Amino acid sequence: MLKFFNSLFGRVVIALVAGIVIGALFPHFAQSLRPLGDGFLKLIKMVIGPIVFCVVVGGMAHAGDLKKVGRVGLKAVVYFEIMTTIALVIGAVLAYATRPGVGMNIDLHSLDAASLSTYTEHAKSLKDTAGFLLKIIPETAMDAFAKGDILQILVFSVLFGSALSLLGEKAQRVSSLIDELAQVFFRVMSFIIKLAPLGVLGAIAFTTGTYGVESLKQLGMLVIVFYASCIVFVAVVLGIVMRLAGFNVFKLIRYLREELSIVLGTASSDAVLPQIMRKLEWMGVKDSTVGLVIPTGYSFNLDGFSIYLTLAVIFIAQATNTPLSLHDLIVVVLVSLVTSKGAHGIPGSAIVILAATLSAIPAIPVLGLVLILPVDWFVGIARALTNLIGNCVATVVVAVWENDIDKVRARRVLNQDAELRFVPAGDDSAPSVASGAAAHAI
């Protein structure tokens, strides 16, 4: 029991329960705790850009063979598209099987269009592929870091890493500097992650105080179906994929339980991106593969979001009694394959991307998005959890595909071998990832 209370996972769980209690008993006070959650996420986002840059550039510089880097990237994108398609289909199938919106008989004239104005404005730039491609190119290198756009940072990092790799010995000092900077930023992250319980407390207390305890129990059929969809996707689809790769998805989830508990409280996978990368490296996945697949996956492999995209679209059609033809459904899936790639880094991303998707399908009223605004934060929890698990599975699969993982070490870590217990970077008694996991990776 003492071990539980001393662990980050234990403290986060305690904060989660305390936040719900405070929100239920003292709702007005709970709402004033929102800055704790917002501040924690801002601290995390402050260092995500530099960490992604250092990890990607460092991994490419040490990989040596740029053809291999390109091959890993291509395999990752192919995997992402396959899993995204499966997720979109699962959302559509379960929406038709459970029919969560049938019987609501919503009159569009009774909905408030003003609440959607901010989201539809952002959606205008995501209606076509050209707009998306232009969006991933930063105005300047510093602009990408200033906005914290992971995909733009990744584009710049790949270019910088490629140049560094080609220069070889001439750029050795730059390569060494980036490695040292990575260690510094990871140490900064270790300071910030200790504040996770406070961040979770503030976020969950605010939500409970604002929406009430009832909202945590009775969020409606849409939320129940979505959570069930995510469980099916993780347990069945990702379970089969991990089994084919030679591992168990539930053991991976257990290994990442601290990070997942933080996501559960904050509804944001950004909060654990650096820590996830370190844990996968510690597990035995080569750093260059982790550095390329995880950041790319944050924009291209949004499994939970993809499930919600088709589920929400069909829910709105059902709720407003809008008939959908087979052609409409095919268009929904095809359009979603493009629009889902622009979700990361946009305020209210789920509503924005849904608006962009619906605007391309005239049969379904965009105004119907007002129906799902009240529950967006709650479905966001499952979205973030599923996205994160999906990206971790993707990294393992691509690593196995490329023979970039020490399978023996990975199994020992997932089986909780005491000798290979992961220790945060802030603990000086622990070996660094570079000297520990990377040394064991193939």
C-alpha cells in the first residue's frame, strides 16, 4: 500500500478521486481550481517542441542511413492509414448497430448556431488536402516552435536531421550538443511531471464542479457507445495487432499505467508525450524509430478520434432525422481520412474537424454539432487514451517490422522484471535512456 501512495500512478489516482469529491461537494470552489489543470498542460507544452526536435534529430543523426529513416517513415504512414480506416469503419458500424441518436427528433431551428462560430472558422482551412499540406509547413522554423505545432516541428526536424546525417563528422559538435540538450529537456520534464497530481486534481475538480457528478455517470447513449467502441478497438483490434507482433497489449497498458492515468485526468495525450517516448526507448525500441513514429502518430494516427468522427457524424444524422445513403457514408469515411490528420494542435480540435467533415457532406447539417458540445470533454478522455495506446502499439509494430526492438528486453520489461524497472530521469540513481535502453536495442 505504501508503494502505491509513493508512486506517481498512486498520487494521480488519489488526485482523481479527490477532484471528483471536491467538485461534488464544493462546485464553486472546484471551478476555481481550473488554473491547476491548465497550468500543468501549459508547462508540458512549453517543452514538447524542443524535446521532439532533439529526439527526432538525434535519432536521425545516429541512424546513419537515411534510406532506413525513410523506410521507417513510409511503413509508419501505411500502418497509420490502415488503422485509421479500421477505426472509422468501427465507429460507423457501431453507430448503426446501437442507433444512439434515433428518437431524439431534434429541430434544427431550436439550436444555437452562435456557439459554433469559433469552431467553423478554424474548419475553413481543413476542407481540402492542399490546405492541410500548406498548414504543415511552418512560416519560419521559430514559428513552429512558438505555436507548438508538433507536425510543423516534425517537418523541420526531419530536414535538420537529414542535413546533420549527411554532414557526418563535420557536424559532430552540433550532434553532440543536441544530445546534451535532449538530456536537459528531459530533466526539465521530470520536474514538471511531478506536478501531474495537481494538474489532474484541478482538471477533474473543475469538470465535476461545472457539470455535476451526474454528468460523470449519465452522459447519454453517445458517450456510452463511444467508450464501448474504444474498448473494442483496443482489446480486439490492437490486441490482435500486438499479438501478431509477439506482445500482449494489456501488458503494454499496465507498463504505461502512470501516463494513462494522467491522460485520464487531463483529457490530453500531450501531457505525457516525452515520458512515453522515454518509456518506449527503455523498453528496447530504437530511439530513431521512437523519435519518428510517436510525433508523427500524434497527427496521423488518431485512432480514438477516428472512431468518434464517424460515430458523431452518424449520431447527428440520426438525431436530426437526416437520411444517409451508402454514397454519403463512403464520402464520410473518405473525407474523414483527410480531415482527421489535422486534428492535433487545434483548439477544440474534435469539433473543428467534425465541422470540416460535415461541411464537405451537404446532406448532414453542420449545426447539429451543437448537440455534442456539452459532452465533448468527456468523450475527449477516451479519445486521448485510445490515441495514445494506438500510437504506442504503432511504435512497437513498426519497430518489429524494422527489427528495431530488442524483443527479449521488451518482454522482460512488460513482464515487470525488477532489474529493468523504469526509473524517471529525475532519479540520478537510474541509468539514462541513452546508456540503458538504447544500448540494448538492435
